[in-house]
Amino acid sequence: MACPDFEDLVRGGAGDHAAHCEECRALLDALADVDATFEAAFAGISAPPSLAAGVRARVAREFPVRRLSVLPEVLDFIGWAAVFALAAILLPRFLPLLNAAIASLS
Amino acid sequence: MEEEFERIVREYRDKIFRLAYSMLGDRGAAEEAAQDALVRVWKGLAGFRAESSLSTWIYSITRNACLTALARGRLRTASLEDAAPRREVERRATADWFAAGPPDAAALLDRLPAKYRQVVALFYMQEKSYDEVASMLGLPVGTVKTYLFRARKSLAEELASERVRKGVA
């Protein structure tokens, strides 16, 4: 009986043919060894614990959280203070004139 | 955004590291490239528009980070792709790679064409998930299956025939 092709052999496992064919049995054994070797070498590989900590440190270093500047608030305060100061200076001067104008109208 | 990034780090760090390791073949270099990739993810996360899936985007960033690492020549050890010529000498020196019992993984990988090596390594790292490997490498699942089938077949045939020829059980 002719040997099945590799795909059928792998799918059928050590079936009737492989049980009696030394060549196919050797092939299946070799395949099992190949799988076992790669599993032993690569299965369970995971990131080292230092990876996440390293990333956090780099992010903190390369992208520092910017503290909000107080400059706009200060400028805003100065602006409004100037407006009120100006009003405080000008109003006493112009208020009598305004009152006189209103009185003459009435 | 920080919470989202923390979730990404938790969920993807192993996969990113494995992908980097399968491309670079060196743990230290893989860790460095994985860090680069995650920092790039942080940088781009605010602008990520979900035109592709998050995992596709992350894997693509990781592959690019690894290619950058390879191009910069930061790697002191050879990558899996160019390991073959270097190890050719070692292979000649270490006879009987085909001897009974599991052979050496590096020796097996060296016997494969370059394009199969990364797929094979990643397949076993990712608990034999074709879909995951395809997604990580940006390849169709069918291509991953074909590469794996051909790689395993070629190695098994070579190993079996060497053993028969040398009379190793």
C-alpha cells in the first residue's frame, strides 16, 4: 500500500498505515519532535516585568504632564483691575457733569 | 486616555513583546522595541480614529518599531532572518542535530527559509493560534497556515530522513 501524503498522514495520525510503515512512523515521530522542540523553546514566552515599568517611565519622561499656566488668570486680573481703577478715577469727575446735564433736561 | 493606555499595556504587552522577539530574535532588543512601540502607541492614541482595529494598529506600530530597530543597527545579535549564515558555521561544528530526542530549536529554524521562521516562532509563542499570528503579522490566515504546513513538513521530512540515513532511532 502506497504511503499517504503528509497532510493525510498528519490528519490520520498513527492510523493503520503508519502502524505498519516504518517510514511513516519515523516521519510522525520526527514531526512530534519538531513540535515538541518549538513548544519547549517558544511556548510561555511573555514580556519581562520591567517592560511596563519602563514604558511608564519613558512616557512620564518624554511626555511630562504640563501644569496649567497661571499667566492668563494673572493678566485677566490685571485687566479688570485696570478697568475698575479707571472707572474709580473717572466717575467722580464726570458724575457731576452728568447730573447737571440730566437736571437741565428736566 | 491614561486609563485606556494602561489597559492597552496590560492587554498587549505580551503580544507586542512576542511579535518583537519573533522579528528580532533577541530578548533585550525585543524589550527595547516593545517599549518603543508602546511609547508610539501612547503618542498616537489621542489621534487614533479606529479606521482599523486597535490590535491591527498596535501590531503595525510594533512591526515598524522592530524594522526601525533593525535598520538602526542597534541589534548586536543577529535577527532570526539573518541568523542562518552566522549559524552555518556552528551547524557544521555541531554534528548530529538529527539525533534521537528533541533537536535544537535554533538549528531547526536555521533550516527554514527566512519567511517561514517568524511565522513558526510566533505560532508556538501564541499557543498555536493561526488567527492571532495572522493578525500580528498582517498576513492572511491562509498564508500563515501554508507557511506553517510547509515548514513543519520540510523539517519533519528532513529530520526523519537524516535519522534513517544515519541509523538513529
